[in-house]
Amino acid sequence: MAAEIGHLSLWVAMATALVLAVFPLIGVYRRMEAWQRYARPLAWLQWLALTVSIVALGYCFYIDDFSITYVANHSNSELPLGYRLSAIWGGHEGSLLLWAWMLGGWSALVGLFSRRVPLDMVVRVLSVMGMIAVGFLAFMLFTSNPFDRTLPWFSIDGVDLNPLLQDPGLIVHPPMLYMGYVGFSVAFAFAVAGLLAGNLDPAWARWARPWTTVAWCFLTVGIALGSWWAYYELGWGGWWFWDPVENASLMPWLAGTALIHSLAVSEKRNLFRAWTVLLAIVAFSLSLLGTFLVRSGVLTSVHAFANDPSRGAFILGFLVVVAGGALTLFALRAGQLEGKGGFKGLSRETFLLGNNLLLLIAASAVLMGTLYPLLGEALDMKVSIRSPYFNSFFVPLAMLLMVLLVPGVMSNWKRQDGAPLLRRLVWLAPAALVAGWLAARLPGPTPWVGVLAIMLCLFVVFSHVEDLVRRARAYDRGLAAGLGKLGRGYYGMVLAHCGLAVLVAGVTVVSYHEVERDVRMAPGDVAEVGGYRFEFDQMSAYRGPNFDSRKGHFVVSRDGRTVTEMNPEKRTYRASGQVMTEAAIDGRVMRDLYVALGEPLEGDAWAVRIYYKPMVRWIWLGALIMALGGALALTDARYRKKIGRRDEEPAYE
């Protein structure tokens, strides 16, 4: 019965989305306010119907209703309850339902928190989001129904959830990632609504900017969680592999980062309007492209959910309609998007534009590296693009981005005199060079590229500290009082930029100074890695709720003193027979010790992989600091002021 209720709720949501997409928009153009006022209730009704549907699917997993194809293929009677519920988004159909539910939630939130936005604009935004919902719900109902009962027979105990997904990180990672993906639909809807209205003034940028920042924060955390999951769950010891699905999440993040900065210029200076609209379209289109890559079967990945070309064709067609329609409207309205103001070659606008171009170049390089092998395969050509290609683009682009970031923060809007800017940089740059050179030598000899990266990280941090102190001292009551006067938007910008520096520092140190050893070890054997002594003590057996485990026990010491004990596992899942590696990690702020069991060898020996990874946790710490900066900026007072009123407070990036 729960499945039938969930399926019916999907049809109710589909009908509601159709009405939301059409009738309130007709009310706008016929000036029928009564029809316009139906937009918000329709958005709430759509989300309510989708909530009933996803709760019904969760209940089916809870009661082990294996007559439902999706539940039978992604659950098992021995599966722990937490993983049984997270299996809702552990496969293709359920992940689409999660996507649609979040899209409905974003629509409901727009209706709830846009009371100060003019009604006709809210109606246009919600109608555009309704059109997007129609596409996803049609895709689900006609090709990917999570409540389908088409199995002629079903297993009494279920097939089981993919063991890779039976992990706490995968309970949180997909929802965070999808909140970012789907959140960019709000920025897209505001852009299209502005094009439909022919009005993209600074107020539009202020309306769209908080929603874009929220989506960017979720996507940042989602990508960081995915990187962390790959690090400890796959047993390879890596944190980024340039996997096509990883690239699919990185591309909208790069475009979204550019969009946030472009919105700042549009809000403050009423410039870059065409560029901002284009970035909003690109960011959401890249989110849809990622959906196509994951669910079409055109690539093989540990992340891929489906292998059905017909489903891929549907998503590709939907992508063409959404992106093509928005770009066509953009082309028709382009003449109305020219900015009336101007700016000099040396100004904050120039540096922001330069950073935006670098971010888009990076996204284009990732897009080309991801799609080119697929194009080669379509032409019967075997093309493999690996890490050296991506690193050859990303390393110089990231460094140049950090170089432009510093004068961009220090510069004035519209025009910046070169002499004062140069005076501020003339002591910061040497200080960063000296401190960076010394810091790069601490973990050991570092190649010049790594030394330069550390210097740039410190250059970013030093410049923000100097700028913060300088702004605070500008207030008459002293430094302490001035620090309290600075807006949360400014502090959010400082945190986000310093988080980027922390992330780059972590990437640099672990890339050049990690130590890896693959060794053959039996109980009693010892291996020396990174100055630590790893003694293989014993193996033991352990029976989990739905798996059998062989667990190793390692005693780690340094200078004769025990540092930690580590217990890597080799798990065999009973339902599928699949064998999984569970790495043991001893994590500290400045280093990780990492042990993973490979294959059993002759006698009692095992293949063992041991890593010493300095500062690897700074990568995820930096990402979290960036997301925290975005969240702090959202609380800035200017977003709570009456919409449409221009204030004199700077729109910090």
C-alpha cells in the first residue's frame, strides 16, 4: 500500500508542477493577480506531495518490501537500519526522487523566504522551477519509477546495497551534493525570470545572490565529503582521482564560484549583467550534464548509478531543452543587458573579471578532459586522459587565481590608484616569499612548484590579515571596535579565501611529501614508513551485521614509544560475496597514518599498503572553512534589508 501511495503522490506532484509552470505565469502576462497568488501554495503542495512519496519509499525499505524492484535490488534483510534508509538514494531511481524532492523543497523555500521580492518576479521564478520539475518528474514516472513492481519473482532477503555505499559518509554525501546541484536551479530560475521580465537591475542580483551562496556552500561540503569518502573507503589512499563523476561535481562548483563573484559586481555596480546571467545558465547546465554522465551509462565509475542509454537520451534531450531554451532567450535579450557604468583597467571589477575567466577556463579544461574520451569512443578511438592532463591545467590556473585574488581584495571599485596598491604589496610579497620558503623546507626538500604554491598560500593569508587590520583601524574608536563594525559579509569573504589557501597548502604538502610503501607482511613483521615503525601483530575474525571480517592488528611506534594501534579490515559481504577493504587511519592535524590490507599471500602473509600523509586533512579543513565563510556571508545584514533599496555598504565577494 505504501508503494501505491508513493506512486500516486508522484503523479500529484507532476500535475502540480504542470499547473505551477503554466497558470501563474499566464496571470503575470494577463495581469491577473489572483492567478499569480496561486504560485506559492502550488510550490508548497508540490513539495508536500514529493515528501509523501519519499517517506513512502523509505517505509518500503524499512519493512523490507522486496516486491518493489528498487527495494529488492538495493537492500537486504540483514542491512543495518541506517543504510537501509540511505539506500533510498543508493541507486538510480531513488537518487532521482531525492533530486526531485530537493527541487520541490527549494521551490517551497523560495516561496516562503521571498516575501519582499515583487510578486511577479516570484511567480516567474517559481514557474521556471516548475518547468524543471516537470522534466525530472516525467523522467522518473516514465523511465525510472522507484515504486515499480515488475519483477516476476523477488528474493526473500533482497540483493543488497552496494558495499561501497554502506558507509556513514555516503549517508550524508549525496544529499549535500544534490542540495548544491539542485540549488543552482534557483539562480538559473532567477536569471531566466529576469530575462522574461526584461529587468536585471542590482535588486535582481541581491535576490539571487543568497540562494546561489547557499547552493555553493552545500556543493562545497558535498565535494569535500566525497573526497573524504574516497580517501578512507576505497583503500587507495587518494583524495582525488579525476574520475569523470568527480569532474561532474567540480565543473558546476567552478562555474558557481565565478557566479557568486559576478553577482557581487552586478549588485554593487550594475555591471557584468550579461556575464552573470550566462554564468547562472552555465552552472545549472553543468549540473544537468553531471546527471547525464552519471545516469546514462556512457562512462564507467565507482559512482555511476545506471547503465541505460535510453535514460541517457532522455536526460540529454532535457539538457538541450533547458540550456538551449535559456540561451536562446539570453540571445534575444542580450541587447538589454549592457551595463551603463564603466571601470578602469586597474580596479576591483577588473580583478574579479580576471578571476572569473580563470575559473571558466578551468571548468572548460575539465569539461574537455571528461568528454573527449567519450567522443573518441563514439568514433571507435581509444582515448585515455589521466591526471597529468588535468594537473597541467589546474596547477598554473590555481596559482594565477591566487595571484589575482590579493590585489582584487585590496582594490577599490571603479578605479584604483596604482601607487597605494603597490605600497601595500611591496612588503607583503617579500614577507610571503621568505615565510613560504621557510615553511616549504619544514617537511623536507620541496620542488620549486611546491615552494611557489606555499608562498602564494601565505601571500593570500597575509594580505587578508593586513586588509582586515587596515579596515578595522579606519574606524575612530580603535582596532577592537573596528573589528566589530566590519560586516559579516566581509568576514565570510576572508574565511572563504583563507580556506582556499589552507586547501592548496594541504594539496601541495601531501602531493610532494607523502610516503607510500607496498610490503609483504606476516604477523611479527615490521615496516618503517615516514619515521614510524609499523608492527604487524595478529589477524582476527569478526562477524558484522551483514558481513564477515578479517581484521589486522598493527602497533605503531616512534622513537620507542607507542603512538597508536590500527585495525585495517578485509570484509566479505554475505549477500553479494563482494570483498571490501576498510582502511585504518590514525589522523592528526599535521599528518595521517594509513594502513590498508591487500590480498592474502602464501602462509599467513598479506599484501599491506602503508602511507604517511603530511597535512592531508588540511584539504578537507580548507573546504569546510570555505563553506563556513559562505554561510557567514549569508547572515550579513544587507540581505535582511528591504529589497530594492540601494545601500552604501560594500558588496564584498
